[in-house]
Amino acid sequence: MLDKTKRGWWKSAVFYQIYPKSFQDTNGDGVGDIPGIISRLDYLEQLGIDGIWLSPVYESPQEDNGYDISDYEAIYPPFGTMEDMEKLIREAEKRGISIIMDLVLNHTSDEHRWFQEARKSRDNPYHDFYVWRDGRPDCPPNDMRGVFGGSAWTYVPHLGQYYFHQFAAKQPDLNWDNPAVREALYQMIRFWAGKGVGGFRLDVIDQIAKVPDEKITANGPRLHEFLRELSEKAFVREGLVSVGEAWSADVERAKQFSNPDGSELSMVFQFEHICLDQKGEKWDVIPLHLPALKRCFDRWQRGLHNCGWNSLFMDNHDLPRIVSRWGNDGAYRVESAKMLAAMLHGMQGTPYIYQGEELGMTNIRLPIDQYVDLEIKNLYQERTARGVPEEEVLRSIYARGRDNARTPMQWTDGDQAGFSDVRPWLPVNPNYKTVNAAAALEDPDSTFYFYQKLIALRKQYPIFQDGSFTLLLPEDEQIFAYRRDTEKEHLLVVCNFTPDTIPFDRPAEFENARLLLSNYEQGTGPLRPYEAQIYYLSEETQ
Ligand code: TEU
Ligand code: CA
């Protein structure tokens, strides 16, 4: 168990993201819940993770599955009670697992008390908790669009004003320029810190300092001022980890966000690697060009070494399943899922495993009327309405739609994959008969045990946390190989990103290195389809 009072404990931690709606139902309503998470803590302890990033469980009308909060200090009843939440924190702590709460500070639900007050009148004390502009009907202040489609402005006739929302109209943006907003949020964060959570994931944190009149959404002029204040006033307890979601972050900005002096956040989720295989319109797919991915990771690994901290992820609740995206979810599902895990977990940073990633769960294709995510539904409506051929729109949804990640966790080969006793809110992936946790726990060669070994290796060998990063074969379009080095230890990570058998000459220095982990029996020949190898060399044993 990690000593979480130690500064920077999260640098040697591995976190696991839970999307509560899809994790485990225990009361037969087809929706995951907090008692369900508690019932699965032993599974997570067996995997070896140190913290759970828990997607929002707060009171919410669920327009955006909880990223539209109507009461930050109450639990959405179908997920359970505050007592359930306090029990989850306690029970997780007993297993050395911290709970990282998901904080949505950029916006609330329009059903939040603050907005219900704000919209009553221009002189209501809460009116300036949000971003308003005078205007006439059908003439918004500018042509800014919301992430989920439509205008970023919604008119309130009795006020003669528009309010700003970067996401859905039911997610009005909070006005961070108002010190009363910031204080109210800091008070709420201290409430959760007081309950013993281990830290926070901060939703779209690079968007809180928006300047709509100049069409600025991310990296507004006061962003780092706000983050320093947030860190100082809210992350009051030593050892709280904070990870900010920052779609706009580049290496230079991430150095500020994750400054080792602790003035802002512990780390950020940056998305440069996630944007390499799409072009033009959102979710329009292009093939991944491996040298581009390698250059991207090289930039981030070397860019933050000793002056910041990387989070390492490939999956989350907004992204398609990585084995379908960059691996092979057919004949080589298991090999490629393991290869991708080795590629990621061999690097410097804090890894995040998204629920089901450790099982090699895959994307799903549903009839359009079975999708639930508003981003999918709005995109389908908007694009078909302007004449984009339906098969083209569906191709984007199948490849990148967020519901790919939100199908129920596959626990067994029984009804509804053991997730629920009734038909769940979103269909179970039909491959649950073979892709499920029970089968994985029975199979010593499963992806589950491969992830378990990776997690254990990071704790056993300091080089995973501290080593430098050097990319090898930068232009090779099939192999991703890199080395990690400290004075005494050396790692070689080699990944075949293809279903082909490919010759690979290990650097002479690693000729007698120890094979720490592979997704195949140790061989001396060429790399087999999606083969991954992690070799280890220590000066002591030379
Ligand atoms: O996501 C930020 C965000 O912009 C995503 O919506 C992403 O750009 C898009 O889904 C990619 O297709 C955060 C949360 O992770 C997401 O679930 C929320 O919907 C969003 O903020 C609003 O809170
Ligand atoms: Ca339930």
C-alpha cells in the first residue's frame, strides 16, 4: 500500500476510472450504483490499483450523465445515498484505494439552485454566478457553438438576455470572474476533502477562464491565476491529488499546470495523442500514423521529464475502446490489448485504466435509436439534417461515439453480463459471453493478469517512475520501441502495432537483458503479431 501522506504519492500510483452508471447495478433498476462499486472493491484490490477516479455521482437531471450537476453536496438517488458514498470512501481506504471525485467546476445544471435563482431577475444575488449578455430574440451575441451542437447562447425572454453554455443549454457556464462563485466552489471542495477523498479530477479545467466576447473558451487570460487560487484555497489537505482535463493543453502549458512546486495541479489529461487519428469534423476517422503517435509521446515524455508530470491514458468515458481504435478487436484482441497496455504503462507518468480496459472490452454498434449520449444524438441529427449520408455519420458514431465506452461492465457470461438483473439503460456488448471478468480471472493469460503484472512492475522497479525516455526507430511505421534509463537501471519496451511478423534487432546492450513481461512466450525470432516485450537491465547484475 502506498503511503498517501507522502508528497507526490500519486507518481507511483495507478488509477482506475469508474463510470458509475455502467459499473454494477445492485437494486435491479438497470443502472449502476455506489453499493455496486463497493461490491467490486475486492476485484479492484486484486488488480492492484491505488485510486478510483469516480465520474460524477452528484444530484443531476442526467442530461449529460451527471456532468450536469444540480447539487454538488447530494448524491443522485438512483446511485445511492450519502451514507453509501461515505461507506465507499471507507471501504476503499481499507483496501489502500483512494476515491478521486470528479469535479465539474466550469458549469452546473440549469436545475441547480444557483441557476434557478439567477434566471429570476437581473438583480438576483445569484444572477452573476453565470454569464449573461443583453440581446434580442434570434440574435445571439456571437456565432459561438456548443460542443454538443447548436448555439452556445440561450435566450431567456423575461430577462431580455442570453446565457452562455459551452456544452448543452442545460449546462450553463459558471462565471469564474465572480469571486462569490469561486468561494462557493472552494467551500464545496473542502466539504468533499473533509469526507476523506484522496483527490479530484477537474472537468474541462482549461475552459473555466473563458472570455465569450472574444470567443475564447480554453486558456483564458486568468486561467493560471484561478488554478493557483483553487490549489491554495481548496486543496487544503496535504497529499490531495488533482488531475485536470485539458483538451487544449500543449507541453508548455502542461508544465505550468503540473509544476512540481504544487502551485496548480498534480497533472493534466492532455489529448494530443487522442486527436491524431481524426481530421476535419469531430469523429471523422483517419488511420493512425504510428510515427506521429511516437513523436507525440516522445514530445510529452521528454517535455515534462523533471519539470512536470504526465498522466497516461488511452481510454475514458468520452472515448472509443482503445483495442478497437488502435488495436485489433478481432483475431488479435487479447494480444493487441496487452501490447497497448505495455506501450502505455512503460512510460513515465501516472497510468489511468478505464473500466473494462483491463478485460479488452471493445466498441459496439447499435441501431441509432438505442444510443443515449446527447453528443451522439445531436451529431446524428445535425449532420443528417444537412445532407451528410447516413452511413458516413454512422461510421463516425461507431468509431468514436462516447457510448462505446459506456456499455455495461462485463462481469460474467450470465444474463446482462452480471451487470444487472434487468435490461440495463444501455445494451450490453454481445461479446460478453467470452469477454468478461469471470473468464479473465480463470485464465492466467488474460488481459486482467497482464494489467495486474504491469501494475506490480511499476511498484517493484523505480525506473518506471524515474527513468528518462528515449524513442527508438522514430520513423518505423510498425514498431513502437523506446528505452527508459536511470544511472543503475535500463528498460527496453518494444511493441509491434501490426498483425504481421516483423524482424527486430534488439540493441546489443539489451542482448542479455531479463524479459520482465511479454504477451507471448519468450522467443528469439521476429516480433509476432502485436507482440510486446519489456526488457530490464540493472548495472548491479551486469
Ligand atoms: O469532456 C470535455 C469534452 O469536451 C468532451 O465532451 C469531448 O470533447 C467530447 O466528448 C469528445 O467527443 C468533459 C467530460 O469528460 C464529458 O463527459 C462531458 O460531457 C463534458 O466535459 C461536459 O461536462
Ligand atoms: Ca441500480
